Amino acid sequence: MEDANAKFLKIYADIPDDLRNDIICVIEGKTYTWNTSYIEIKDNTTLGNKILKALQAIGII
């Protein structure tokens, strides 16, 4: 999962600020933007791990 974490952080760094409020995934009926995903992934939360798995499944990372 650490490799996925590093990939996400690299992609996030390249995302223009204007796009960071765009929704990138839906987990359990809730939407998550680049910014909210970044916080969860950076803090290594359970939700962050779910977001990483979802992003891998849809091919973002």
C-alpha cells in the first residue's frame, strides 16, 4: 500500500489547485475530492486505505 501512497502523493503534487476540489471517488455513498483524499491518505487512515484501493481499481494510480 505504501507504493500506492507514494504514487498518489506524486500525482496530487502535479494536480493544479483549481482541480483539487473535483470529486475523484465515491466510498460507501460519500464523495471524496483530491483534497479530502490527500488528508486521509497522508494521515494513513482506514478511509485513506479504502480511497487508495478505489483509485487503483479505477486506474488513477
